[in-house]
Amino acid sequence: MTRDEITQAVLAARLERGLSWQDLADAIGKPVVWTVAALLGQHPLDTGDAEIVTGRLGLPRETIPVLASVPMRGALPTAVPTDPTIYRLYEVIQVYGPAIKEVIHEQFGDGIMSAINFGISIARRDHPAGDRVVITMDGKFLSYEWPS
Amino acid sequence: MTRDEITQAVLAARLERGLSWQDLADAIGKPVVWTVAALLGQHPLDTGDAEIVTGRLGLPRETIPVLASVPMRGALPTAVPTDPTIYRLYEVIQVYGPAIKEVIHEQFGDGIMSAINFGISIARRDHPAGDRVVITMDGKFLSYEWPS
Amino acid sequence: MTRDEITQAVLAARLERGLSWQDLADAIGKPVVWTVAALLGQHPLDTGDAEIVTGRLGLPRETIPVLASVPMRGALPTAVPTDPTIYRLYEVIQVYGPAIKEVIHEQFGDGIMSAINFGISIARRDHPAGDRVVITMDGKFLSYEWPS
Amino acid sequence: MTRDEITQAVLAARLERGLSWQDLADAIGKPVVWTVAALLGQHPLDTGDAEIVTGRLGLPRETIPVLASVPMRGALPTAVPTDPTIYRLYEVIQVYGPAIKEVIHEQFGDGIMSAINFGISIARRDHPAGDRVVITMDGKFLSYEWPS
Amino acid sequence: MTRDEITQAVLAARLERGLSWQDLADAIGKPVVWTVAALLGQHPLDTGDAEIVTGRLGLPRETIPVLASVPMRGALPTAVPTDPTIYRLYEVIQVYGPAIKEVIHEQFGDGIMSAINFGISIARRDHPAGDRVVITMDGKFLSYEWPS
Amino acid sequence: MTRDEITQAVLAARLERGLSWQDLADAIGKPVVWTVAALLGQHPLDTGDAEIVTGRLGLPRETIPVLASVPMRGALPTAVPTDPTIYRLYEVIQVYGPAIKEVIHEQFGDGIMSAINFGISIARRDHPAGDRVVITMDGKFLSYEWPS
Amino acid sequence: MTRDEITQAVLAARLERGLSWQDLADAIGKPVVWTVAALLGQHPLDTGDAEIVTGRLGLPRETIPVLASVPMRGALPTAVPTDPTIYRLYEVIQVYGPAIKEVIHEQFGDGIMSAINFGISIARRDHPAGDRVVITMDGKFLSYEWPS
Amino acid sequence: MTRDEITQAVLAARLERGLSWQDLADAIGKPVVWTVAALLGQHPLDTGDAEIVTGRLGLPRETIPVLASVPMRGALPTAVPTDPTIYRLYEVIQVYGPAIKEVIHEQFGDGIMSAINFGISIARRDHPAGDRVVITMDGKFLSYEWPS
Amino acid sequence: MTRDEITQAVLAARLERGLSWQDLADAIGKPVVWTVAALLGQHPLDTGDAEIVTGRLGLPRETIPVLASVPMRGALPTAVPTDPTIYRLYEVIQVYGPAIKEVIHEQFGDGIMSAINFGISIARRDHPAGDRVVITMDGKFLSYEWPS
Amino acid sequence: MTRDEITQAVLAARLERGLSWQDLADAIGKPVVWTVAALLGQHPLDTGDAEIVTGRLGLPRETIPVLASVPMRGALPTAVPTDPTIYRLYEVIQVYGPAIKEVIHEQFGDGIMSAINFGISIARRDHPAGDRVVITMDGKFLSYEWPS
């Protein structure tokens, strides 16, 4: 089975068995966003975690070494996402991207927020006018440094 | 002057006068990310704020009604951003976008995080292994609703 | 079966069994545009509705949890639609999009018509020079609001 | 002046003189969406109307024959619109386009809603949970017909 | 079978059985360009015609309702055609498209040649320097009309 | 002046002077579609014709050698045309392109309709249900031939 | 079998049987570049040649009418080729394309080198600093001619 | 003046002064295709040659060091060329590119025809059925070699 | 099996058998980057090496002639890579590409670093602030030379 | 002056004054690749260095704060570079990119070579068969780490 076929199988098995993503994350003791990303083919699982997850989902054992290998990353089928939930994140970059860049440079200097030494979490904020999604990205600042 | 020419003039005048973005945000009492986005042509300024800002930057008064009008939004010159600081945000969508979607659906139901009723802030988190950029997005959850 | 395979199966079964889209919409008591969109993979069905629909179409029961899950949305195979019936909608955006934007801003202020809290209906208007298609979009106005 | 330069001049003059689009539409007795589209370079104005409008906006008389000529249409700078207000219309096509197609075919037969014999209007619908934008498109149904 | 698979089957069966497109057009009494377009998935066939054609081609009866349904149109695999015979038509638009537009506007006014109320035929014109392909497009003129 | 600037100047001068394209074509005794294409930068004019045309339009004499030189052809600003009048021609290729190809091959053999040894004309066909645009393309058939 | 599947089968069978392209060209007495192009789906083979070739390659007889039919041409999977050997030809167009155009116009007048009445050959030129690939393209000059 | 502005100036001056490309090539004793490519911004001229050429064309002396510097190469404004004369070269790659690749590999081994150690010439071949353009490309064969 | 299927099979078999890329490179005595590139379909293997590798991986013998043939090169599924590890190399070209060009021209003259007579190696450099990846590219300088 | 205009001015002034890039790098005591990248708008210069450089190049003092600000990075005008010298670097990613990824993962684990904490140098390696360009990239390895 290729990585893509395994991702399809994960999606189908999870729905069929009625498992939540949180169930799978709890089973391996990892944050839920990380776990979903990994199962959608964006991160390798430890072999032990891959065994647990494939057990829960009823996937064949041959998928374990594939799930444990570093994947070819990139989850969007088109350069500009079409799904509205994902598109809003792209819209944020279109509207606020250069502003984020300017503020990072003003507060930290020349460099970037790492997307590798990086975590992301999603929380619910109660609000009388309607609850809110709060996404927190936490990445190490990396300054441009030329090696000596 | 077109909106694009005004944006170029803002960028040049800010550097020439040695003003920080924070200075300009403080002058109008608005959050800094919002202020930079507005000055880069992504949000309208109140006429009063436009007067203050053009005063600080030494821009001609004819720019005020333009700065106060709703702009044609979209700040990226290419669909996939080339600037590394901005690209990392795009990479986050490539790697975590579908996972964010799944977690929002699992925790909130079918819908999106609004990018309109929405704010974004940037903070510094001290860390012994290197300080971190923390970006917090806070958008109202909007569930799919068919009007009756 | 993946979502795409289910969509193909829905299309084939509907034709084979001679069911109209209206039949399927009536069976679940939902508006017809919404029903077609859902069956083409753009909205989740309630499990009960999915049971009814798969019964009518003779689809296997394993498709029910997939039809009931939130799909990855986006129905066009190309960024610019090639089908003439759909292209005319795109042409409307090319010709009237910026005008719609200006009028919304003039009448409502800075913001958007939601495509999430949103419904759409199609009606026939009799006309001596040839009947007319009337498409009504009804979306909540969302004004740009920065959370406090 | 080229058509694009005239469009830029219209935008600047309208803001500078504090005229609303509705003012300009009323001045020529045309629907407001049509008027804005025309002034943004998507429709020709009658010479008489062009004289009125250029008078209100203080544009040079040499712009009149250009405003009165049939323009090269197409108002979006990118194939997929980046402005959020306009993007929502594109998103509607991504999510509902094929469904609209199916319903038109089921109710009218094989053909299209014309975008030429076509009008569009925007109305406000009061709603206790927030007012709504109602966009009504009204186009002649054209059935596929092979000439004899 | 999906529409694409049926198109593939039509192409294979026609070659295998040694049928010309004209044979198939004659069998159903339709113009040959229309017939080929329909069999390549661009127009629906009447059920009766679909029965005749599938009989000649030896296709299974389950293809009949699919051939009789309105297809998702658009036959080119890339936005710019690569096949030289088809590319020349695209080149004609690149070289003469704006000129055709200007002449239509000068002779008919503001509007379009319909591609829906439209027919196309191909004829051979004998010529001493080499025979010529004459393609005649015949579409109803549609003037821009705003409904009242 | 570059070729593009001359094209802009032609368009502006024609409108300002109230000349029809037919007037200009008659002045040089050439078919009108050809004349418009040439003046829009798609064909070279004979020097004599360029003198006549620039005289009528009041263009500077330095434009004559440019108008008389072979241009870099290709008149569309985007690969898929956005103007509705021109788009319909593209739509014809999307819907009928492969069918035209098949019929040319069936009637002429393997080869193409030349777009170089080629003419195009536009005529009006009166029709009780609305007059029609008839576009006739007439190109030499070129069969694939491998030189010996 | 579709044309693409046949092309895959040709590639596999040739390698498995250890046949050179020259062997196949010699078997049918055609130039080698033409033969390879034909077998890669860019030209039809005569039925007799198709019989010979399928015999050598051990392909099923049902492939013969497909190989003998005019194919949908265009062999590159991407608009800009990625394979280095093929890319160099594209680079030649990027660097020399407009120069070739100017020289053809200066030496022949306004027109093109036909790619239909056209042949191409590849030869080896010995050279002390390393042998050279000499590609010769030979196409009929076609001048722009408007039919009368 | 930027390189692009110089290219525009070269084109205009050549036409105005009635110089052929061959005249300019003869003036510097270089092949004509090379000379045109260089003057269109694809190759540096020796300073001496740049002096001669700018003299003939009446360009300012400040253009000499720019003409003598290595340019940023790539002469096509779009990835797929729209000009018919240049497009035919692209079509040759679409139809014959993979065949050329196979024949080079069969005759020379794994490698490429260099586009750097490379020359190109254009000749006229008289032919009773119409003269022919013969383009000869002559590039060093470079085999894949891994350095030790 | 097509080349792509063989590449998939290599990837799956390597993981299943727990072989490192270095194991496979050692087995055939080739540099590891070259070996991985070859097994991912970018270089041909000698038949002897293909026998060794397919033996280690347990692939069928019919894959040997395919692995030994020159492949259609180009390993990226999208023009801009989405995988972060590979994207960083693209980012290097975006940020440093024109600078590399200028320095090569200043130090070597007009020409390129060959990607054919070329090798690449990866080494680890220990560093107290974190180990470093050192990628060394070594390509023959090729100066632009016009053959005589 | 915008950043782009300054880059154009740098290029023109350097050629006009006959300064090498090495001269400019030496003047500020920085590596030459870094210096060229900075002057082409990819890195900020220290204010002191900007003063030195603008002095050497004779640029106006108003360019200093722009040169000292963090630029919007990304130097390629097209996603796939057209210049042959730069294209070869892109070709290396097409041919070796996935192999580099695999080897980095095998030798370092899951992560990337940083393009921020990163340097690049170019050296000449003498070789009897022709000197070679050696490009060394040296970037910190960053392993995927989820913050706690």
C-alpha cells in the first residue's frame, strides 16, 4: 500500500469504527492536531504508536513501517485550497501575511517563525456572541545567521 | 495616487522618518498587526486615524479618502508566497491545514473559523533554547446554516 | 469506498434508477440545491438522511458514515470552470464581482456576504420572451470586527 | 487615457468628491450594480450618461468616447479572486456550482442561465440574528439549440 | 461506468468495428460534428439515439442513461490545447479574437455570438493550390440586456 | 513608441475621431477582420497602408515602420480569455474542439486547418427568432508530410 | 486498451525484448525519429506497419486499429518539460526563439516554418573536443496568406 | 536604462533606421541568429561590438556596459509562446520531444545535447512545392558523469 | 510494471525489509545520493547493479531492464515543491539564485555550472550550536561557446 | 525610490562604474554571495555598510534606510526560472531533491536543512578536463520538534 492509500484507509476505517481523532490521539498520548496531521500523512509515527493506531483502526501490519517513515509532506491538492475551512487560513495570509512579517521583524529582527520547531493548538473560547476558535501557533524564532 | 502608490509611499516615508510600526499603531490606538495590515492596503482607516497617520508620515491630504475607503484586499504578489517569513505560514497550511479542519469539525461541528470576525496577535515567548514567536488567531466559529 | 467513488456511484445509481434530484430532496425533506450539493460531496448528510438516500439509490451501507462526515469541499476540477452552465456564474464574478463588492460596502459597510450562513435557491420566472432562471443567494452580512 | 487609467481616475475622483455609487447611479437613472460595473470598465455608458458622470466626477471630456465604447471585459486581476468579499462568490461556485447545474438541467432542460440577458440586484433583508445580503441573479434560460 | 470510461469505450469500439463518425451520425440522423461532440461527452443523446449508437458500438445497455444525461462539459485536458489540429483554433483566438470582438460590436452592437444557440459545420472547398477546410460557426447574436 | 503603446494610441484615436473599423478597412481596401487584427498588433501593414491609416488616425509618422514590421503575435492578456464575447470562441473549442479534430481527420486525413494560409469573415444572418452571427474560417488543409 | 496504455505497453515490451528503436524503424522502413514519435502516440502508423510492429513487440492485435488512428497529440506531461534532455530544447526556445522568428521574417517574409509539413533528424558530428548532436529541422515555409 | 528598455530601444531604432539584422550581424562579424539573440537581451556583446552596434543604432553610450554584461536570460513573456512562428518550435517539442530524447539516448547514451556549447543556424532550401526553412542545432553531447 | 509503479515498489520494499539507502548504495558501490536518485527513477542503473538491487528488495526480474533504461526525469509532483525539506532548496534559489548567477559570471565568465557532469554529496558538520547539513554541488563549468 | 527601483539602480551603477561584486563585498567585509544577494534585494545591509555601498555606487542617500530594512524576499520573476544558469539549480532539485530529502532523513532524522541559519559559497576547482564550479551550502539541521 502506498502512503496515499494508507491515508484513504485511515479515513475510511476511522468513520466505520466511529472513532474520534481525540480517541486516537489519547491512545498514543500525543496532541490531537499533531496526531491528525501524522495520520493524514504529514508526520511519521513512532513504530510503537503506529502499532497502537493500526490496531485501533484494523489496518494491516504492513502499514506500520510506512506510517513510521518520514513522509513526502504537503497535504493540499491545489496550491490555493478550495475547502472553505482551510481557505480561511489562506485568506489570513493574503490579508495579514505581510503585516505579520513586518511585526515579526520589528519585534524580533530579521528572521522567521520556524515551522519545524513548531506546535499548533486549537481551543474553544466561549463568547456571548458566539464561541470562537482560537488557533495558537508557537514556533522558534530563527534569525538570519551566516555561518562562520 | 492609486492605493498601490500610497502603499509604496507609506513604506518609503516610514523608513525615511524612522518611525516604527508600533509608533504608528500607538498614534491611533489600534493593535499593531491590524495597523500594519491597514497601512499595507488591507483595511480602511477611520478618517480621523488616516489624518493622524498621514500627518506622521508626511503624506499628502489627498491620500486620506483613499486610506479611508474599503480596499481591494489580497496582499500577496504570487499565489504561493516567496518570502520565507510569509512562506512558513503557507507551509503550516500545507502540513497542518487538513488536520486543523478535522479538529475544528470534531470540536465545533461543521463550519469554519471566521477570517472576518477575527483578530490576530503576535507575542514573544522567552525560552532557554531560543525565544519563540507565538501567533494567536481568534475567529468566531461559524457553523453551516441554511436560512429558513 | 472513498468520497469520490461514492459521488461517482451516486451519479450512476441516480441515472440507472431514474430518480430525479427532487425525488431525493423530497425523500429527506431538504431544499433541492442543498441536497444535490450534499450528494455531490459538498455537505454532510444526517445519518438518518444518509440511510434514506442510500436506500433509494441502492448504495452499500458502508457509505453511510462517509456521507455523514464533513467532506473536503471544492467541486470544480479546474480553477476556472469549463462547463458552460457553471462558467456563466464565473463570468458573473468577472464582470460584476468588483461592483457587487462596492455595493455591499456602500449599503452594509466593510464586510462580506457569508457563504457559510448561506442559502441558495433557483426559481423559474415566466417571461414572454423566454423563461428566466432566477438564482437567489441569501447570506448573513458579516462586518469586519476585531475581537476585544 | 486608456480604459484602465480612466477606471483609476473614476475611483480616485469619486472618493475625493465624496460621491456615493448610488449618487452616480441616480444621476443617470440606472440600477446601481450596473452603474458600478460600467464605471469599473465592464459596460459601455450611453454618451449622454457618460457626459453626466464625467461632469459629476470632473473627468476630462476625452474620456467620454472611451466610456461609451464596448470595453474588453474581465475585472479580476487573478483567476481566483483574493479579495474576501469577492472570493465568497467564487466559493459559492466551488461548493454549489455543480449542484446549480444539475438543478437548472432538471428544471429547465439542457442549457444555461444567460450572463448577457441578465441582471443582478442586491438587497438587505432584516433578520434578528443579523441582517442578510440577498443577491438575486436573473438570466434568461437558453437551451442548447442547433440551428437548422 | 463513468462518463469518461464510456468515452474511452466509444473510442475503442468505433476503431475496432471500423465505423466512421459519419456512419454513427447517419444512424441517428444528426449532423456529424454534433454527433462526435455528443459521443465525446459534450452533449446528451436522446434515449432512442443512445440505444441505436450503443447497439452499433456494442456497448452495454447501462451506458444508455449516462449517454442521455447532461454531461459536465469541457473536453480539453489542458487550458491551452496541445494537439496541433485543435491548437490552430486556439491560435485563431490569440490572433483574431479581439478583432472578432470589435467587428461583432461594430456590426451588431454590444453582445456576443451565443455558443449555446449555436451550430458548427465543416466543409471541403476545392482549391487548385490545395483543398481548404471551411469551418462555419452560426450562433445567435445576444445583446446585453438588463431585465426589467 | 512600442507596439503596445501604438495599439493603445490607435484605440484612443479611433474613438476620439469617431472612425469605424470599416472606415479604416475601406481606406486601405482590406477585409475588416484583417484590418482590425493588424491595427491591434497582429499583422504588419504595408507601408503605404500604414501611411494612410496613421493619417486618418493622426498618429505620428514614427509609428509607420513599426506598423509595417512583423509583430510579436498573441492578443490575449490571459491564457483563458475573460471577455465574454471572446470567451465564447474558447468555449467552442472546449465543447467542439476534439469533435472538429475527428471530423477533419475523417474527411481530409491526418493534418490540420492552417491558421496561416487562412482567412476569417463575419456575416449577419437574418432570422425571425433573432439575427445570427456567422463566422466563417477558411484555412488550407495541411496534411502531415515528412520531407524526403 | 487506451492509447496511453498502449504507449506504456510499447515501452515495457521494447525493453523486455531488447529491441532498439532503430530495429523497429528498420522493420517498417521509416525514419527513426518519426517511428519513435509514432510509437509514443504522436503519429498514426499504417495498418501494415502497425501489424509488423505489434508482432515484434508481442502486443495484442486489438492495438492495431488504435495505433493506426490519428492520436490526440501532445507528449509532455507538464507545460515546461522537466526532463533535462527535453528541457534543453525548451531552453533553446527561451533563449533563441525570438531571434529565430526575426531571422525567418528577414529571410522569408511574414510567416512560419510548418511543423506539419516537417521532418526532423538527428546526427552525430565527430569533434575532437567531444562529439556533437546535430538536430536538423526541415519545415515548409508558410507565408501569411488571406484567401480570396 | 534597464536591459528591457534597451531592448525596446534597439527594436525601435532598427526599424526607424531601416537596418536589417543581417546588417548588424555583418557589422560585428557574428552569425545572424546569435546577433539577434544578443540584441534581444540573451547574450552579452563584446564591448567593441557593443560600440559598433550602438553607433549604428544611435543608442546612448551608457547602454554599452549593459549590452556587454551577462543578461538575465529568457525571452518568452509566457511559458507557452503565443506567437505562431515561435509556437511551432514549442509544438515540435510537444510532438517530437520524447522521441528526440529516446534517439539521443540510443545513439549517444545517457545525456543531453548542450544548449550552452551550442549554435543554431537557419537556411533556405529551395523546393518545387515551396521553399523550406531548415534550422540546424548543433550542441555538444554531454553524458551524465559523476565526478570522482 | 511502469517506472512509477517500480518506484512505489522500491519504496515499499525498502521499508518492509528494513534496508537503509546506505545499505543499497554499499551493495552496488555507488554514492548514496546517486543511488537514491537512481532508485527514485532519476538515473539508469547498470544491469548488474539492477540485479543486485532487485535481489535485495525482492522485486521481480522484469523490473531490471526498466531500471537499466534511461528514465523520463523530473521527480517533483508540483513545480514548486511542497515538502519542507525539499522546499528549502527551492527557497535557496529564490533568495540566492541571481546572486549565484552573478558570482559564477564574475569568477568564471558567461556560462553555467553543469547539472549533467555533476555530483552532489551530503555531509554532517558537528557544531556546538547544533550540527549542520553541508551539501556540496560540484559541476563542470560550461562556458557559452558557439561552434565553428 | 522603491526597493525594485533601487535594485535596478544598483545594477546600472555597478556596470557604469566598472565595479566588480567582489569590490563591493570587500568594501564592506562580507562574503561575496551574501553581498550580491543583499544588493539584489534579498537581505538588509547594516546602515554603515549601506552608506559605504551607496557611496561607491553613487546612489542617493535616501536609498540607505531602504537598503537597511528587511526586504520582501523572492528574486525569481517566474516560479520556474528561465535563465539557464539559475535553471540548472532548479534542475538539481527536480532530479536530486527527493534523494537529498531521503539522505538527510537517513543521516540526521526527520527535519530540514535550515535556509535561514545558512550560508553558501562558490569556489573554483581546477580540473584537467575543465574547471568546476563547487557550490557549498551549509545550513543548520533542524529536527521536527513539538514544543512542550
